[in-house]
Amino acid sequence: MPFQIIRNDITKVSADVIVNTANPHPVIGNGTDSAIYAAAGEELLLAERAIIGDIARGECAVTLAFDLSAKYIIHTVGPAWIDGNHGEREILHSCYQKSLAKAEELKAESIAFPLIATGVYGFPRKEALNIALSEIGKFLLTHDMKIILVVFDRESVELSKKLVSEIDEYIDEYGVGLISDTEYGEGLPAIRIRLASARQDRRLRYWEEQGISPEGRSLDEVVGDMGKSFQQRLFELIRENGMDEVKVYSDACIGRKVFSSIRRNEDYKPTKKTAVALSIALQLDMPTMLDLLARAGIAFSPSDKFDLIIAYFVTHRNYNALTIDEALYRHGQPTLFSIED
């Protein structure tokens, strides 16, 4: 589903719903709360907010949006950060969960969030961003809504820039010659060669154990000794990882029809996008992903920026779909899941 991270003033964003990181009492607070009141019209908004009364932390309530470019404002009260041991994270998760549920109840087609609780409430921005992405990602697996995460302050902007910068450095370092897999200490070409060699060794051992010489064999006999297909290996990995098939294809955002086609056809040849998305959903390590892709005739190239960005995330064990799509988008690459400008 459509998702954006943008750098803007949330009061300038057009969406059916604008989320306000609100004061628990019907008074005008600081930061985002103050800006939303000013843009919507303080007198009218404060009068409607007074009817609602207090809002508990982690809960939300709805008012009209008045002069904002929106239909509704969802007011949610985030946690005041103390030390992380007073339920702050659970409250923040609840803010996103309940705001999204309320937006669905309102039949909203779009919603814009600030980075909740990171202003005067002092929630650490990096952790707040991860919680936001986690809850938005879970919601979009089963709902059709455009979600905009609006970052405005310098530190939040720098977090996004830092990720782009790290990927640029990774591409600069490994984009010529090899894509380095820091976890295994090998480049991708070396991994491909090692995997191919290992498969050949297994075949030779099999032939030896069966008393069969590879020389003098017919083409049909040789082809009959091929390894598992992409489809066979995919479902083997799902079983090995103890994962639910529905969760795998949902996390990969490929749709039930496509997944059913893979299940029915042992010789199914996926697109590169589908194969990589399934690998991310399965949280495969680099050698396992490359082996799975190779079974569909798909290879990674050290001169392809898309491949390098995927390699960056896999070698760093970061499988967050929205973060990966954001990085691909910022680097001008086709996205795996869903993101729009």
C-alpha cells in the first residue's frame, strides 16, 4: 500500500486525517500541537477539544479539521519519556495502532502522522521512528490506506539522511568489483562460486555413492540430476524457518494469487522483484538468498545499485520492508513493496 516519509510541516500536508500529538488535557500544548491549533483555527478547535475532555496516554479522539487541508484531526497522547521502563514503548505503539484503527473507522483514504512524542515528550527519535514503521507496516499488510509520516525537526531529518549516506558509502566501497558480505567475509561472486561448487560436489558424491559415472550419461540423465527448483527450495525454507505461508506472502506484498501460482507450479520462474521480496520476508542471510535466487536464474550484479542496496540491508540483517523501500526510493530505484512520491 502507498507509504511516504516526507520532510515537511504537517500543517501543510493534505490528507483525510491529520494526527496531532496532543496534550492530555484540553489546552494548547507546544510543538506540533500548537502548530495544528494555529493552522486549524484555535478558537474553533479548542472548543471542540474541550467537549472531549482529557485523553489518556496511548488513546485518541477525533475532531473536525476546520482550516487544515483535512477532514479530521485525530488527537493522540503520546508517552512522556522517563527511562524506557515506565511503559513508554507500549504507549507509543498504542498511539499508532489506535489512530490507524480510528482512521479506518472514519473510512479515511489517507492519514498523515508526525513522529509522535519526539518533541517536548522527549521520546528518542530513532526508536520512535522504528516503532512508527513497525505499526504502519503491520497495518498496511491488511489495509488499503495512504499513510504519510511527516518528519520536520533536524534530528529526524538527519536519521533519514544518515541511512542514505550509509548506503551511498556501501555502494562506493563495494560497487566496483565485489559486493562485500561482511558477515561471511566474501564477495557475492565468491559466494556464487562457492555455492555452485558445493552443489557440484554433492552431485559428484551422489554419483559416486550410487556407482554412477557422470561420463557417458545422456542429457536427460544429467538434467534429471538438477537441484531443487525455486519453488521447492522456497517452501523448504518456509518449513525450515517455521513460518506461516500467509505471513510470508503478506510480508512480501506479492498477493495470494501469485503465491498460489508458485505453489501450483514446480517450475515457476518469479520476477526478480518477487524473488527478492520473498527472500526479505523470510529474512534470509546473503548466501541463502543468492542460492534461492540462482534457482530461478536470477543473479546479483556488483554494478547494479538495486542489488547493492538489497545486499546492504541483508548483510546488516535489516528486513524492515518500509525502510528498504524508502532507501530504494531515495536512490532512484524501483521499490519492492509500496511507496509513492
